[in-house]
Amino acid sequence: MTIHICVTCGTSFPEASAPPECCPICDEERQYVPAAGQRWTTPEALAAAHTNAWRQVEPGLFEIETQPRFGIGQRAFLIPTSRGNFLWDCVALLDPATVALVRALGGLAGIAISHPHYYTTMPDWAAAFDAPVYLHARDREWVMRPDDRVVFWEEDEQDLAPGLTLMRLGGHFPGGTVLHWREGAEGRGVLLTGDIVQVGADRKTVSFLWSYPNWLPLSGGTVARIAARLETRAFARLYGAFGLHVAEDASAVVSRSAARYRALLAQDQP
């Protein structure tokens, strides 16, 4: 019996003698099954071929990213607070070096995840650090490995620690969540978003999609609602998915991008 991990998205499944017939996360329009078909690996095989790279992206904030690239290229962040460290989002690889580094930094007080494409091996992280995992209840159906440490929160906001707040924005997934870190960016505020709000290649824009690999948009009304929610928080910097971030004036970038998105949806192109 072993845990099987989807190679395409990084989602892990309960111990079994054989892998599942399909990955429900991939077999859905917000993700995809590769043309060559579904492939599987195990935690042991993943650790033998990959390693986690660490980078301090600003004082106190560490990025964790698996190399070579695995799954959808997830990255996680370790955030310090007065209540201890919190992990934002999750990567599939949890090897002995990662466990040792996290413990050396003080362990984890909790784990919070933006949406199902980042659930990966969250039960293993929770067990290794005896930490709760905060998921929005609207995405409960996408949990492939139920665990007693999972805490399903149901409101539109959830405080994890002083100055660290989860915000449900919806959009990409009904429970799609971002994390506001008040003390980040030298006290000017940081927003960590996964791809609930995704940074453009120019790092001067952001976008909002129902499906990124299949290029399916959100409605203009949904984007307006997301932008209005984010206007209630101050943040100078934004860390999205896939290694991209907005270094300065991130709040203004979100507002301008949302307005541009809505304008393009509303007009016919020549």
C-alpha cells in the first residue's frame, strides 16, 4: 500500500495498492489530463528525483519551490508571525531536508491553502509539523485525502494571527482564497494569491481566470467584486503563482488590471 501522487497536478491520494483510475482534479476544465494520459508517482520516487529550493524573497518571508519543476509548478511561502510560522500554499515534495529546515525555523503553527490545485500532500505536511490546515469549506469536495487536521472555515475572512488574514475571493474556485500579511513589504502589506489573482508576464498587470490552462475567463461582475474586496486592504507587494510577483504599488496594479479586464469583456474587438 502506498500513497500515489498525480504527476500532472501534484495531488496525493489515500494509500492503495494501485493508483486511482483518474485524478478528479485534472479531469475537470480548470486543469487537464495530458495527451499522453495520467501518470503517477510516489513520495519516495518524487524525493529521489527532485529537491526543494529555498529563497528568502524579503525579510522573514521564504519561498519553497520544487526543482526540477513538478506538478503545475506550485510554490509555497513560510511566513513568520507572533503566533509562529504559517505555510501559505503547499508543494507535493516533503523530504527530510525540508522537514529539518522548517523545524529549524520554528516549525509551523498552521497551513493555509488558496485552492485545490495546491492541496498536493497537505496531510503529510500537517502530520510532520502537527499543524492544522485551513481550507475554505466551499472547496471541501476537492479534498482527496481527508484528514482530522483540516479546518474548514466558512466566512469570507479568517484571521490566523495578528496581521495575517485569509480572504475568500472565489473566482477561480468558489473557495478561492488569498492571504493578506500586514507586516510584509516593510509594513506596507503583502498579498499572497496563488493564481486566484495571477501576475502577468510583464509584472505590471494581474488577471483573473476560471481556467488558466484552458483560457476560460471569469465574468466582469466577478472581477469587479474581487477588486472591490481587495480595496479594503493595503498591500504594496503581491506574490502570485509560478514565480511571478508585483514588486511595488500592487494594490493600484490590481485596480487598474480589473478595470482593463472588464473593459475588454464589454467591447467588441475589430
